Amino acid sequence: MDSGLWSRSAVELAAMIRAREVSCVEVTESVLERIDAHNGRLNAIVSECAGEARRSAREKDRQVVEGAELGPLHGVPVTIKENIDVAGQATTNGLPAFADLIAPDHSPVVRNLLDAGAIIVGRTNTPELSMRATTDNPLRGRTFNPWDAQASPGGSSGGASAAAAMGFGPIHHGNDIGGSLRYPSFACGVATVKPTFGRVPAFNPSASAERGLLAQLISVQGAICREVRDVRLATKVMSRGDPRDPWWVPAPFEGPPLDAPIRVALTTETYGYPAHPEILAGVERAADQLVDAGYAVERVETPSAERAAGAWFDVLASEILHFLGPMCREHGSETVQSIFDNYARIGNPVDAAGYREAIAARTALTREWNVFLDRYPLVLCPFLMRPMYDWDYDAQGLGQLRDLFRSAIYSLTVNYLSLPAGVVPIGFAGGRPAGVQIIGRRFREDLILDAMEVVEASVGVLAHTLWEREA
């Protein structure tokens, strides 16, 4: 395995730069060379920032020499998904019509990363309107999964996950309204945490209107990384408050320690879906790894995931069609328009009265899960109940799209209820990377990350296997 600086974790690189073992320029050049060597076949980074990255690296080296106070990501390369604002750059969101939509200012996540010393080396691909479970669009083209050219890299943060797995820097921004951090991480064998709603501030200065209420309550910003320790570091950095997001909550990142052993609810309930045996076996292996590490894992019945996932489609589909439907019709490809039509067919989009009732009922569902998580601080479950699908599976028809989302019941549940959840690699299923999901209490991402590190310590960093195959 190549031991170049591009392969190092963010935690390692920040420490090495701080100790003056390597320069920011050396780190940046190593990552840019890696991008030059491999991005051509992946199309993960669709807008490079090499010139600005080099200028930033030289300035950051000057700060090191002058003894300036260094941020926790000083000199660390990162990428930013093309659906949030970076001042002076286009926020395309996968649409040709937005190719020249130049952001007037940084979004809170970008500002937090830059203030921590990070260097942006590129913008990553996203599907049209960031509303597909794969990553392809008419403006930037298709992103390829580095493990398997036929497999989807996930969506909508598929560019970020492919970049993470291939070594285009250690930290990659993404976001998640139904699984858009976790589908890609599952697909490419990398790690992520979907934070609690309110943990990471969000706002796009280029936006012409506010999003729907439910979208505001369930969409979050986060990081995709090869290593869990980098997910922790990046999420902490991203979590600094910003007055432009009135939903941001000043909750401490590390909560109070829990009495040992920490209880983990294990569920492999499939809700009638024909779950793949390798997926279920992976969840069982993760349970054994947590037991070996001192967790008290119990196989129990959780509150219904099916009800919350169904509500995600009934209520969010209604919002999507109202707020994004006209834009999709005006600017979207035939493919994404067909997919939007099928979103409506999968669920039963509610009318105005149904929307009011559903938002009220959402509180009861959230309360039920909160009470359960008070007893079991963590829940170990599948993420997808099937191996990763092909890159165009969601566009093949209504049956395929319905199958995809039925297999992802545990993904939609945590979004609808605004709960935090992480995905960490567990190995392979159907010859493609696979992961498990760990759900946690609100604002206890730290507990989720602790458990993810246990699984990672047993499985290893899966991307290293990819690089060994490449060598």
C-alpha cells in the first residue's frame, strides 16, 4: 500500500503539520497528484480548486513558520459537495441551469472548515437537485464507484464517498435528507455520521427561498471519511454555531459518560423485506465485536421503523413535489423527472390537512424512539438490507426504486425523526462493500462514534484493501 501523504488521516496530517514534520504544501501536492492520477476514471471531483489550494497551502506554511495559532484542521485537504455555497464558486446542485449560480458567501459548514485551517482541493459531484440515491447528472456526468464500475457510488453524496475511498484527501463534506451521507458510505466502504438535526448549522446564501418545514427538520450536513476518528474531528469542527441557522443547538459534542456496560439494542427485523444473508451476518458480526469490547448487546424489538419510513415518503414526497417539483419540471432531465414521479407513487403524498396531522404525529413517533433510546443508548441495525445496487437501479422503474427504499427502512426512519446515526464498513455483501448502521440518542454522536471505532478496529479501514488491490 502506498504510504504517501494522501493516504494519511486528517488526525495524522494535522499533528504532523503542527509538529513541522511535513509542510502544508507537501500534503496538498500529494493529494492533488492523487486526484490527477485517478479522478479521470471516477469523476468524483467535478470542479478542481488546485490553484487556490496551492496558494492557501503556501499561506498556511507561512503561518506555521511565524508561530501563529493553528486550527484543528490546519493544512488538511477537504472537498465540498456542489450543493452548498463556497463564495465565488458555482452551487450547481447537479443542474445545467445552475452552472453559473455563483455563491455570494460561504455556507456555515464551509466557513467552519476554513476557519479551522482546512484547504479545499475540489468540489464533489451530486445528482440533480441532490435527490437521487445515485450520482449522475447532465452537467457533470456520472461518478463511478472505485470498487466496481457497475455499482452505484451512492447518492446524493456519491462524489464525496468515491473521493474518500480513493484517497482524494481525508475529509469530504456531504449532506443527508434520507440517507445521502450513509448510502455513499455504505457503497464505497467508508464511514460517516448523520448528525442530530441542529448539531451542524446549515444555510445557503445563494438560495432564493427557504426549504419546506420538514426538509428543514430532517436535512443535515456532515462528513464522509475513510476513518472514524476523522469523522469525529470533522463533525466537531463543522458543529460550530452560525447565526444564519436559527435551528442550530449549542449542545456539547461530548456528553456525560454513561455507566458501563452501555446497552445496545440489536435488531435484524426486516419488515417483510427479503434481507440478504450477508447483510444480516454483518450485523451479527458487529454485535459480537461490541460484546467483545464490553457493550451489553441485547436482541430486542425496537419501536417501528416501518411507520416512520412510510411517513417520510407520505409527508416529504408531498413537500418535495410542492417545493422542488416545478424546478424539476423546468430544469431537470427526463430521468430525474421520472424518478420524481415514482417518488409520488411509492408513498401517498398528503394534502394540507394530512400534512398538519402527520407533523403532529411525528412528535409521537419521535417520543417513542426517545423513550426507547433512554433505555438503550445505541441501536445496531442494518442500513441497506441488500447489497449495493447498480449505478442506474433507481432509474430502471418503479419496482426497482420501491425495492431500494424498502431495503432502506432504517435509513429513512432516523431522518424522519431527526436522530443521529452512523454507518461503518463491516466487510462485503454480494462482492461489494457493505456497512452496518448505529443509531443513537439525540446529540450523542460521540457514543455512536465510539461504537463505530470498535467495529472499525475489528474490520480495519476498508479503503486500505482497495488500495492494495490497486497496487
